[in-house]
Amino acid sequence: MLHQTWSNKETIRTIECVHTDAKKYMVNRALTKGKSYELKNETDEFYFVIDNTGKIGGYYKDYFKG
């Protein structure tokens, strides 16, 4: 299971969170507007970063710039 090794994987780049205004989910508990996060993996729709909880989380790309 590849996703279990993402936290140990080399950081691709850092990306900055531009907002936490989610329609459905409580993103403001795991992300902070203006803070930079380590990007560990990326798909067409999601960024996988180490969030404020210290774990890998998958978030829509529109929450970030970078």
C-alpha cells in the first residue's frame, strides 16, 4: 500500500493554503490559511500534504496555490 509510505517520501515542493472555506467538510481544523505545507503526492484533483494534525491528508487543489 503505497499511501502508507507517503509521510516518509521526499517532499515534492511546498504549497501555501489560500483559504479554508469548505462547503461540505471542516477543513479549518486541519489547514491554516497562509501556512505552507509539504506536498507529498498529487493527483489531478487532490494534493496530499502533511496537515496540522501531523498526518497525510488529501485536499482539493483549490485550497492551495503553488
